[in-house]
Amino acid sequence: MTKLHIGIILGTTREGRFVDRPAGWINEHLSKHDAIHTEVIDLRDYPMPFFEETTSPAYARPGSDVACRWAAKIAEMDGFVFVTAEYNRSIPGVLKNALDYAYREFNKKPAAFVGYGGVGAARAIEQLRLISVELQLVPLRNAVHIAMDQYLAIANGEKQVGDFDFLNASAVSMIEDLVWWGQALAGARNPSRLAADCSGSRALNPITHQPG
Ligand SMILES: Cc1cc2nc3c(=O)[nH]c(=O)nc-3n(C[C@H](O)[C@H](O)[C@H](O)COP(=O)(O)O)c2cc1C
């Protein structure tokens, strides 16, 4: 069977960010699985303006070149692991902005979550699950929550994420779900619904969602 192409989306971009540590750790876990190959998708590589398109990405590919490149990258994936902080009890604004810039490219693909912060970013992840429903992602139940004690020990350099057995166990459960749903949905998805490329006409028929 073809391997699932899983995008690890880094949800923060600020200098000195923590996100690289849990992202590197979950990438190691994912890469051990025979059914998966991974790609890190760093929002720093997609510096999109605040959403200012004339049309929802549900009906037309973004006019902004960087946003179109982002949507095209999302279209290549069979599923996602979002690695996110909690900013003021929600997801970071840069992540929400990126999510608003794609639509069909997310449809009918599984979404798994790794969060870190006061309550393991549980509040942010719950909001991300709701957003996922509107994007027609399939948000998964099992997630990884790196809570404050572990976050501080890792941030201070006293521990690595992988030193916590219960986090490794959470990762394994989450990845089992991701593979099950990823394979089920890859078999059911219509490949003709992939995003248009970033050249040529951007208008999509609002009924068929196809160009023209
Ligand atoms: C604007 C802002 C808001 C924050 N709000 C929360 C919060 O609501 N809950 C929480 O647990 N941590 C919160 N934090 C602390 C973050 O969990 C911590 O700074 C974390 O390292 C942010 O992720 P990053 O380093 O990848 O940017 C906040 C941090 C920032 C910068």
C-alpha cells in the first residue's frame, strides 16, 4: 500500500518558539511507522498576509502567491498533525490565518493534535477541532497534551519530550488513529478534488468546485 503523506504543521512562528521540540519528537514517532512518510510544514515558510481575498478559498484558489503555494502543499497531504501552542486560550492567530487560506485541500483528511502549555493546550485543541469540522477535516480523539510541568522541564533543557513515557504512549495511540483514518479516507477520497495549481485561472465553479 502507498504510504500516507502526513504533514506536520507547526502552529507558531515567533523567534525562540518552543514548537520545534514537540514537532521533532512527534516526527520521530511518525517516521518509525511503516505506513507513513512525513513532511514538516513550517508556517515561517508561508508568510501569508492577514486574510484579504475577495473570495473564500472554498470557491477560488488564493490570489496571493504564498497562500496559493500553501494550499498546493496542503493538497499534497493525506493527513495532518497540528503541533500547537495555546495563545489566550485559543490557537495562535498565525495558524488560524493559515487555515482560512485553504479549504478543499483539507477536505476529508484526518487531523491529529499535539499541544503544549498550561493544560496541554487542551482549550486550543478543542477550538482547533471545531475549526477542523468546518474545513471538512476529520479531527481525531486521541491527542498529545504536554502540560506545564513537562513544558517547563523541556524548555529549561532538563528533559526531552521523549523522556516522558506517558507522552510516548499518547503519541502511539494518536498515530494508530491517524493511520486508520488516513487509510480509510485515502481510499474514499476523489483525487480529482485536488487543488488547482498556482498558475492560470483562479476561478472555480461554485457548484462543481472545478476550474471554469
Ligand atoms: C500571546 C500569548 C498568549 C499565551 N496564552 C497562553 C494561554 O492562554 N494558555 C497557555 O497555556 N499558555 C499561553 N501562553 C504561553 C505559551 O504556552 C508559551 O509561551 C509557549 O512557549 C508558546 O509557544 P511557542 O513558544 O511555540 O510560540 C501564551 C503565550 C503568548 C505569547
